[in-house]
Amino acid sequence: MTMTLAISPQRKRIAKAISLAKSYNHHITATQNVRNGNPRIVGRRITVSDIVICHLHQGQSIADICVDYALNPAQVHAALAYYYDHQSVIDAKIRDDREAYQMAYQNQDSAFLQLLENA
């Protein structure tokens, strides 16, 4: 007689959540005085938002991001996993940063902007 153990769907979800948390836990950190406390790659100043912008908004491949920023694939995948777990917060931060940049750009001295555009 063989005996099979049934694992409840809830236990499977909990195990998967723990596994996902562990997958990026040692790659992602947030420090109050570094990059305004935004989540970033451990030991680096590149943020999860930076990775998301490169990959999802600019279409860079994971391999290209690794080369450009001297990261390993696990770090980039961890940043993307973190992003998908916190997508609404990070998307709002990216949107706010973009709006702040556009406002600052529009408020620049037009002579200075003309000089930049002609350079």
C-alpha cells in the first residue's frame, strides 16, 4: 500500500511565497541614506527602478543590463522579481520621478536649453 501526502493549496501558496522572498532577499536592500531609500542591488547604487526602466521601458535585454552595469543575471532577475511583487509602488515612483524631471526641465533657463540643443 502506498501512501501519498496531500498538500493543501494554501500551504503550496505559502511555500511559493517563501521561496520567492528568499530568491531576491540577499540581492535587494534599501538604505535610508542611499538613493533616497529606494530598493537597490546590494552593494551597488543601481535601484530596482533603474533596472525596470532599462528592461521594460527601454527594451534592454537582461544580458545587456548585466554588461552595462557589471551585474550578474541573478541580481537583475532579483530586481525584476522585487518589482513584480511591489509593482504599483515602483510604477508610481517612476511616474513621479519622470514628472519631477519634466517640471525641472521646463523650468530651466531657455537660453541654457538652446545652448544644450545646439551643442
